[in-house]
Amino acid sequence: MKAQDIMARLQAKYPGEVEYLQAVQEVLESVEETYNQHPEFEKARIVERMVEPDRIFTFRVTWVDDSGEVRTNTGYRVQFNSAIGPYKGGLRFHRAVTPSMLKFLGFEQTFKNALTTLPMGGAKGGSDFDPVGKSNDEIMRFCQAFMYELWQCIGPDQDIPAGDVGVGGREIGYMYGMYKKLAREYNTGVLTGKGSTWGGSILRPEATGFGALYFAQNMLHKIGKDIKGLTLAISGFGNVAWGASKKAVELGAKVVAISGPDGVCAIPDGITPEMIDYMLEMRASNRNRVEDMATKFPGKAIFTPGKKAWSVKCDIALPCAFQNELSEDDAKELKANGCWCCCEVSNMGCQPGAIHFFQNNGVLFAPGKAVNAGGVATSGLEMTQNASHISWSGEEVDQKLHFIMKSIHEQCVKFGTRPDGSVDYVKGANVAGFMKVAQAMLEQGIV
Ligand code: 2IT
């Protein structure tokens, strides 16, 4: 296999699908060498099959807004790969959603899920519906209309969606309510990220952020450091940024920045529990403005419009918002200000130039598919609880999450250790995830 040739073919076939092509390129570059040591993979054309989704559902979603206006959006579900389990992955509601974005996310999800140690295939879905400025009733009507089509594509043993950007517990609740009516199935295991009184894992809302901090701890311990006392710049103020901030403060680190599409809030004395709680209100308001934090906590959170979190001096950068949110220039600014570690929490949060800059300039870097896998892993735990009609305590889930993040870190070290003993976490995560999926595909024949 020549990564370059496969990329040339995909570029010709899917011109303009930039996010998808970017995600495939990163993985193929990482795995090329290992893959070519396995002629049996090449014979079964594993790579050519793995880069294409199994299938994509596309559907129209029509709903009525509060002023009585009829609105139409497009809904999707990309079922990417089922080699190691039923399709699993989140739903993203965002105005910029395209098939390319969901294909990149489904592709990443396949390897991420393989890293979790749990039996889950990869999928992603969503809609170009824009939740910004929508009322609660509009959100409910949209979720119901979306599920009116999606329900036929999913099931507790086929495909299990969850949340992602723009989809949290509230949306999952509205979607499950409609799923029940349509399918006449009362199996809560069809969706994860549910409310804790009706089958949701107690720790699912926190899990992505908590898992990211556990991964960071493992990385730091490997080089003889601890997170206590370090400063963290976090982008976003959504579910992931919230969970990461909560755990960071608990571990004695200082969160000195959060951000939004409107700018950055610098927090020189470190984020407080009250501010972390307020992030939930900011998210629920659907205003999508981080400036609200500065208004609520004057003098403590200092808002600068148009700037990113990466302009604030920190030890560790934690991108927690959106793909490609950290550019090569941002990476240079971070390094110049003394940042020495970047844990990517958002899916493909760093542009390729930023990753290369970090890796070539001594900044410790780990990719999203390893760092953020605690979210989907806890979804997998939620599925287990639902299938066995039991419920675990927060402590039990947290203990399992600790174990899973440690094991993901070990896989990265196993497949990514360089001759000098340092770890290439990008290569480690990609090769570990890839080998597991490739082996499963090989054993299941040409299908
Ligand atoms: O990107 C992700 O891993 C998620 N949005 C969570 C997916 C899940 O099924 O919990």
C-alpha cells in the first residue's frame, strides 16, 4: 500500500471533502510502514475497504419554528465500520455539518472505539440544523422530526447514537421519546447519554473531559511530571470543556482560559467551581457566547473579542471545541509563550501544520482519538448497564474509566515509542486502532 496513491484516488473521487481527506491522510501516513509488513492485509485490500463508510443515510428533516415558519434541514447517519461491534458514535447538530465532516468523524470514531477496549464499531451522524438562538420548543420539534427518519436506521444491537457538538442530554431525551413511539421498543440501549433516572450512565456527561485529564496524567507521569500546579488553556465552554475544567480543578491544576466563537475569557486566578457551573447555563442558553462569563464574573474573567484560547500563556493547551481549531500559527504562539504540552480533546482539533510543529519542537502532543475516547468508552459502559438492566454507581464507572484511559495510554506507548524512548502518540494511537480493526476485518472475510 502506498498512502500517496490511495490519497490521490480519494482526492479524485471525493474532491472538496477536505475534513474527510485530512483524517484519512493522517491515519494512512501513520500506519503505512506497519501495514506493509502484513501482506495478508494487502491481499484483502483492507485499507481500500476501511477508508470507505459501509453506508450513509441521508434524509430530509422538516419542522415548524416558533413563528409558524416551515423549515427544512438535512439529516445524516454515516455507518462507517462494524468490524469490532455495532455502529457507535455521536450526532452533531451544527450549521456547518456536511457529509465530509461526518465521514471524517465516523472514520476517526472507528479507530477511537477500537482503542477503548470495548466492542464498538464506528459511526457518526447529525444535521446542518443550527441550535444557536433556538427555543427549547424548537429544539424539541427538530429532534422529533429528525428521529422520525433516523429510527429506521438504528437499534440497540445495530447502531447506537449519542451526543456530540449541539447534542446533549436534553436532545437525547427528546429523541428517545420519539424513538419509543415509532419503534414500540422500550430498550433504552438504543441511545447513550441519557438522563441518569432512565438508563443514563451517572458519569457520561463528565466522561469525555474526565477521561482527557486522566490521559494527560498518564502522559505526564511517563515523563516524571504531575498536573498539580500547572496552568491550562481550554477552548470552548461546552460539555467537554466543562468536564475537563471540573477534573483539572479537582487535580489541583489552574484553568486560565476558556473561549467561544466570539473570543476568549482569560481567568488569571484560575476558573472557580461557580464559573464551571455557569458554563452549563451558558450552554443551555443557546447563545453560543463566552463573553457572558465575563459579564457574570466581572474582573475575574476578562473577555477579549476575536482572540483564541491559544493567545493566553499556559503550560498545557487543551483544544475542546471543534476540528481544526488550532493552526500552525497558534502552535507557534503557544510555544513562544511557554506551552510545552498539547492534549487534543476535540476530534481533529489541530491542523496538520500544528501537529508537525509541536512534534518537531519538543511540545508533547497526543491526538483526540486517544485523549477523548473516555466519552464513547463511557457510552459503551452505559450500553452494558442497559443490556444487563443494572446501574453502576459513579465510583464504579469512574474506576472503569480510569482503567480504560490507562490502557489506551499503554497502547499508544506500545505502538508509538521512538528509538530514543519518547512517544509518538499520533502514530501509537493510529497503529493500535488500525491493527485491531484490520485484524477483525481479515478474520471476517471479504464482505
Ligand atoms: O466524538 C465522540 O466520541 C462522541 N461524540 C461520543 C460518541 C458516543 O457514542 O458516546
